[in-house]
Amino acid sequence: MTSDQEKTARRGNPSFVWRAGQERRLALVRLYAPLEGRRILDVGCGMGMYTHAFLRFSPEVYGIELEADRAREAHGRARGVMQAVGEALPFKAESFDVVFSHEVLEHVSDDRWAARELTRVTRPGGRIVIFVPNRLYPYETHGIYWRDKYRFGNIPLVNWLPDPLRNHLAPHVRAYTARGLRQLFADEPVRELLLTQIFPGYDNVVARKPKLGRLLQRLTYTLERTPLRAWGLSHLLVLEKTGT
């Protein structure tokens, strides 16, 4: 594998551009976490797309990113970005009103410790907003390892396999059930405000085939209001910190 392929396998691809799908997720964040004038932390900010978007609402926006090249680019969009890991956030306890983690926990070395850190740096009454991959989504979007070679792309049905086989094919990334995601925060001083699932933004489909893309949006966004949302692409978890 090349170094770029290895980085993609281990860390995933961040958002390289800001499109309708990201704008939709930002709107969902704003429904459950007031951003205006708040002190905001973007954990695992990638190229800084969401970090930069948060500056629309508050000047006090910070981000951390493990990969040095991504952290440098993000720093060009939001000056509060630094290089760090999610399991050791370089901030004092109770420093932030809103802590945001977008498709990051599946990549960290220790997701339970990262969950503890997200909670630690959040002020009592503050909100933690998390997006992570849904185990029930029909595709593994991070690729797989097959015969010791990494195969990039959306691979069908991998996440529906039993744990030993699924983890053999995708040892580089986690996918969460709702129960598994809740367990990460079971011992933390938080209360759950929302746990739901959302479907993709289909930005690439809309760009190539606008009618098909808009049809997919209408159909699946309607499903988000039904029990069939359980098969969505990502979990959206919103927590409120209740104590120290």
C-alpha cells in the first residue's frame, strides 16, 4: 500500500469540499446544540470543513486532528486547530459548550477513552454531538482487506457479517450498533437527548444524475421519520453533560 492508501484505510477520507450533505448535517447539529457565541471543539476535524463552518456562529472555535498535513490545512481555515489525538485532548476539563465528533470514533485506537475525553472537556449543561458509521447500513464505506490487500470502495453486506468475519475484512475501522454506541458513554456523566440514524447526502449522485439523486434524497429522508431509519448510513448521537 502507498502511504496515501494506508492513511485512507486507517483514518478515512475527510470532507474535501463543502456540499449539501455537509450543510444538512450542520443543520441537524444546530437543532440540538446551540452554536451562537458558544465555545466549540471539533474533534478529528480533518481538513477543517466543519471547523470553518462553525465560525459562522462563534469566534471561539477549536479543532484537533491527528494527521499533520490535514491539521495544517485545517489551520488555514480555522486558526484554533492543532495536532493531537482524540484520546488525549490538550484542553482543561469543562472547557467547551459544544464538542463535535464527525465520523472519528470508528478510527481512534481506544474509542472508550476517546468518549471519556469528549465528556471531560465538555462543560456541565454542554452538548456532545457525534456522527459514527451504522453497523446496519448495507455497505462498508471504508473498504476492506482482501487477501492482504486493501480494497477501497463501498463494499456491500460486510457489516451484516458476524463480528469475527466482519472484523477480519475491516480491521481498520469500527461500525456501531445503537447499543454499542450507547455503551461507550454508559459510565459518563451524560444524558442522551437523541440517538437516530440518517441517510447519505448523495452529493455525488446529484452531481452526475440530478433527478436520481433528488429522488434518493426524497425517499430516504422520508424513511428517517420511520423505523426504517435503522438502516441509515450514520448514527447521530446527542448528549448533554450532567455533572463533573
